[in-house]
Amino acid sequence: MTSQNILYSKGKNDECYTPDYGVKPILKYIPKNWVVWCPFDTEDSEFVKQISKTNKVIASHICNGQDFLLYEPKEHWDCIISNPPFTNKRGMFERALQLGKPFALIMSIVWLNDNAPKTIWKEYNKDLQLLMFEQRMEFIKNGESIGRPTFSSAYFCADFLPKQIIIEKLEL
């Protein structure tokens, strides 16, 4: 059974949201004519709010019956940008790579210790690109910051950044 056939289950920390300062660094890499699909987002998401200032955004979320592993918007889109659930992260990234379009998805840097990112990017003949940060990003749960996690996060990308690794300072 492939991961595409498995609905993702919500882990206890899968609904943690990215603050506005975590979205801003990716904005400069989005071509102005691209339509951005935010597949883990509602209209209240900072991704939707920030990106829609310059680009058309398609938001979808599992709470609306739009499971990323099974759903794809009918209308045209050019790239994916979001913060996927950490549960079944391998399946999320496999699906993003299968779709064959550029993407930038936030994930814990700790995931680089796993064999999965190396294996799946190689399987799809893609270069893993990272937009990393000098400091740790906080996430929001139930409207409140959950504090700085013990791990750093980065955008894991394919066909998105101008070079393989970029390190930026977050404007907290």
C-alpha cells in the first residue's frame, strides 16, 4: 500500500500554525504570476493572508474534506507552500514530489537525521533545497504561541529556490 492511499491521521501537534514572520522569508521566492496552492490551510492561515497580497492562492484543508494525499484542486496552480502536519511527513513529501510541481513545505530540521528525505528526493531525481533560519521559529496552537521548540525548522523545497541552501534571519 502506498502512502498516497492512506488518509493521514491527526497527531496531537498536527494543527500548529506558522506565525507571519515564518511566512515572510518565502515570499520573495514566489514568482508574481504563480498561483499558490496552500493544501493545509484555511482562509485564516498566515500563508493565505501573506501570499494573497501578491499572488492568487488556493486554500484547502482536511477539515473541509480535502485530504492532501487524495485531493488536488481542479483549477490551475503552479506551486505548493505550507506547513504540513508532522504526522506522516514522508507521505506528505512523497505526494508533493509526485505532483511534479515546485514546493516549499516547513518541516523540522531533525528530519534530516532520517533516511526518508534523502531517499525520496533521490527517487524523484530532485535536489533537496533548504531555506533555513538563524533562529528557531515558534508555532501557534489554539491561538497561542507554544514557545520555541527544541528543534529548528526550515522550508524543505524542490524546484523552488535559486540555490540548494539559503540561510536567513527571521524578523521576529
